[in-house]
Amino acid sequence: MNVIVIGSGGREHAIIKKIKENSKVKTVYALPGNGGIAQDATCVNIGAKDIDKIVEFAAQNKIDYAVVAPDDPLVLGAVDALNAIGVPCFGPDKAAAIIEGSKVFSKNLMKKYNIPTACYEVFSDVDAALKYLESAPIPTVIKADGLALGKGVIIAQTRQEAVDAVNSIMKDRVFGESGSKIVIEEFLTGPEVSVLSFCDGKTIIPMISSMDHKRALDNDMGLNTGGMGTVAPNPYYTPEIAKTCMETIFLPTVKAMNAENRTFKGCLYFGLMLTQNGPKVIEFNCRFGDPETQVVLPLLKSDLFDIMLACTNGTLSDMNIEFYDNYACCVVMASQGYPKKYETGFKIDYDKNDPNIFVAGAKLEGSDIITSGGRVLGITATAETLKQAITLAYSKVEKTQFENKYYRKDIGQSALKAL
């Protein structure tokens, strides 16, 4: 089969490495891919949001299957466009991708179908939002309605921070049109858990849980990023909590989407908070998380491509999906200054034969791989214990060199304490 994987980051690199293990997969094209992905797939310079050109390429190159990995093309309807020319896809159609594409939609869905989440109010008028903040409980959480590269959420610790957040999102449009509506919601406390799940519209099979590290600096300080590292499984996510989540969150969400005529097929991501009042949904994503994918897929024992086909074909209940009984740690190596201003263009020296090093922000220049983004590499290691996985990941990090490199030194430490 000829397969295209749409996207250009570490998540896409992890997916490509995993699906290549299947003998049915003959050729993999990455659109657009990156300098590291070029080792494992044929990169084609078509942007992930350029749906017309993606469709044209798929038609001309007799593509048999497509994996649409990032949020933007899913929300824009890439799956619908590819299905229209007869190319089956892994990923939800536009109607279902709204579960991530609109925070207002997802909050209203949870309210309507009694799926546990934080209390909230929705605003499209800046003055009404500011008036509400005069008496709202503080701290509070302010979210841009639409997609914002995973950064459209501001936790305001003071009333002034909340006012500034509303003004920057709604007046200054720091997240563009995504800020035309906002959600102001209750601030929840407790351990956070990411659970990716395979879904075929009827059956949902959660993957191994993970713990993301969103803040740029050690000890969860600094700005929110796309994610500076992950570990899996998450020690807070016990079998009892998993059972509760299946009964109160996972299955009800699948049923709710069906009831709304928005059947979800693909990877449904649940961002959860384990509160004193039980697990609650912080956010949904309509695709694999990044960098959660970089710890979850190396622990997947079953064949990823066969699972993807089952999600597309509605036969997921026939699959027996297994994971290795190990731990994984991913440390993101970034450009100093990320997520704000940073320099790129530096040669990267890393072990290209390591199956668990995933390239995110890099391009090819001749035979050299050069930094070209904020998050550059995801360095993953698996081991029998979490401590061993963390130690091994950091030993790989120390052997990986590029000018202007930056990484957190404490990935997995809070998980170790929990254990």
C-alpha cells in the first residue's frame, strides 16, 4: 500500500516509524515531513493545511491510505476531501474534529451529556466577559475557542491576570480568530493525565496513559509550550480510575458524538484532571498528542497500521491490542528561547539509527540535518522501570549535540515521586 502521513513533527516521525513495521506498507510519503523524517519516508513539500494540493498528490500517486495527524487539517476537512476521491483515512472527518476545533462545542457537549468537566461560561462579547470576571472565582482558566497551536489556554492566578488574558485573546487577538469566543472556566486541581484512545465510532480502546510536562522550565515554571517531555504510563492513573473513566467519560463521549451525528473515528485524546470529586475532562484532542505519541507508540506491542485500518473500517472490536509492560520517557530538546524567540540553523549531531529518537523541528541541508523549529528532537527511552527509562533518555540527550540546545532536566521526577 502507498500511504501518506500528513504533518511535519516528532509525532508524525513516531507514527511513520511504527507503521513502516507493517509489511503491507510499501511506500510512505510525508507531507511535508522534515529533515529527520526524510530518513524514513519520502518528503513532499506540500503543507499540512494545503488540502487541495494534498488531494491532488493523493490522486496522482495512487495513494491507498492517509494518516492525517495534526489538528488543523482535520478541523479543515482533510479527511472529507480525501474520502471524496476514494482515499480512506485515519482521523475524524470535519464534523467530528470539532470536538477539538471548538472549545465551546466540546464544553456544551459535555454539559448536555453529563460528562464530568469544569463549570464554565462562554463569551463572545469582551465587555460581558470582563463584567463576569469582577465576581468570578480566582484562579480561573481562560480558553480561546478555536485552535491555537496548543497554547490557547491561560491560567490566571489573579483578577488582573484574568482581565489581561481576556483583553489579549479577544481584543488583541493574540490567537487570531480563535479568540472571537472564549470559555472562562473553573480552576481544577489534581494530577493531570493524558489518555490517547483508538476509536472506530462504536468501540473505544484506550492506550497507555501518559504525563505531559507543558511548562518551558524546570519545576513547572515558565511559559506553556507544546510539551517539553512525557512519561508513560502515568502513575496516578490506576486501574480503578481507568474503569471510572471508561464508564463516565470515554464511552459517554463516543455515544454523545454519535447522538450529534458526528461519529468519531481515529485517535481521540482525553486530557484529564484527577480531582477530589473524580476524573474530569480538561480538553479533548481529535488526534495523537505531541509529545505523548513519542512515549505511547514505543510501548505499543500490536501493529499500529492494522489498528488504524480497523478504526477506519469499524472493526476495532475484533482487535486484541497489547502494550509492553515497560515504562517510557521522552525528553524534548528545544531551541533556547522557545516558545518565544529563538535562533535556528544549527547542525544536529544525533544517533540516526536509534528507533526512539524522533525529529520535530529540523531540515536537510545537503547531508546535514539543521535545526529549524522551537522543538527540535524528542529523545525517548523505554525500560523495565521508570527510573531506568528516565536515566537512559537523559544519557541519550547528553550524547546529542546542537548549538543553542535547551531541555528540561526534571522530566519524570513528579511521576517518580508518585510511585
